[in-house]
Amino acid sequence: GEALEVNREVNCVTDFIHGCEDQLQKLKKQKEKGLLYGIPISIKDHINCKGHISSGGMVKFLGQVKEEDSVIVQVLKHQGGIPFVKTNIPQTMINYDCSNLIFGQTLNPLNHQKSPGGSSGGEGALIAGGGSILGIGSDMGGSIRLPSSFCGLCGLKPTGNRISPPGCSDSPFMLAVTAMLGPMARDVDSLALCMKALLCQEMFRLDPTVPPIPFDEEVRLRGAPMAPSAQQQS
């Protein structure tokens, strides 16, 4: 409901993922509770979801319904997360705004005169507007970092090849810089939880090209400038 409300104001959602209610019922029956149990998760338009298109903001992809979830969507579900909407992007995604001829312009929820940034602009707008608490964007030249900055959120562009790629086919761009999927949320702890959930045996099993290195909680805490130990030392 909240996502619909935000979408009415800023036009950030491109599709609702059918089957998420069934998935929730299935989860309730499972004994094992994943790290993301019951959390609704928004995902960027170009990440493949079974039964949905990955438009990239381009008309040529509108007829291509995907037959499989991409690895990241499979892993999110494995961890109990519930992908529930796909979010808007600029045409071709190589842009720092967020509009295309299919879904139109996404606005910044903090100021409707401003852009939410791009290319994960729909994610930035939905999360900042209160319609999602955790989202998956992607970043090659700033596409997670810019909307996070424009919308007052936290975002992470992981190291190249740390997470299995989105699974969208026929990308018009093969660039030297590795595009990376990564989490967007309102606080750093949510990003850490998401990375910890993604870097699991299921990810490494589904995509053997991903280095099987789990999330290192100690490194994260060591790197936090305001961690209690750092304050004591200073």
C-alpha cells in the first residue's frame, strides 16, 4: 500500500511482482528462517524476474518476458526476502536522471522539482519516499551512489564480480568498467545485512564464477569510523 502511495506521487514503480503473496505463504511453512525473512525488497527494472520483462527503459525489450529469476532474485528468496516491485530507470540506464518513453519521469520524493538521480532512480525514490526498506540497484559509473546521494540514502557498490550479475540479456553496452548490483537502504546496517545474506552458499552454488568469500563482519566493524573501539583509541 505504501509503495502504491509513493508511486502515485513520484512514478517510481514499473511493475508489481505477482506471486509475492504466494511466496509469503510458502515462507511461513518453512522451518528455516533466512536472514531476510519476510522483508519486502524492491528491485531495479533490468534485474530478471520470472514472468516479467526487463525493459532497460527500451521499447525493443517490451515483448520479452523472462522465463527465470536471475541468481540474485533466487538468493533473495532463498534468504526469505520477498521481491515485490520493479523500479524505474532511465532509457539504456547510462544516465544520471530517471526517465524513459515507456514509464515516464520519476521525481525526487524530497522535492518534486528535482531528479532522484540515476540510473537506480526508481529505487532511490521508492526507498526515500517510504515505499520500500531495502532495494537492489546497480552501479557502473554512479548508478547506486548518485540516487543514494540525491535521495539521502545509503548505498553500496560492491567490488566487481562480488555478486552474480542481473541476468538481463542483450545489453547494448559492453564496457571496461564492471557494472555491479548492490543494496540501497536508509541505513548502513541494512546494507550489511543484505550483503551478508547475498554472500551465501546458495549464491556460490548458483553462480560458480562468483568468488566463494562470505561477508566479513569484522572488517565492516573495523572500518566504521564511529565504532566504540575507534572512539576509545582516540
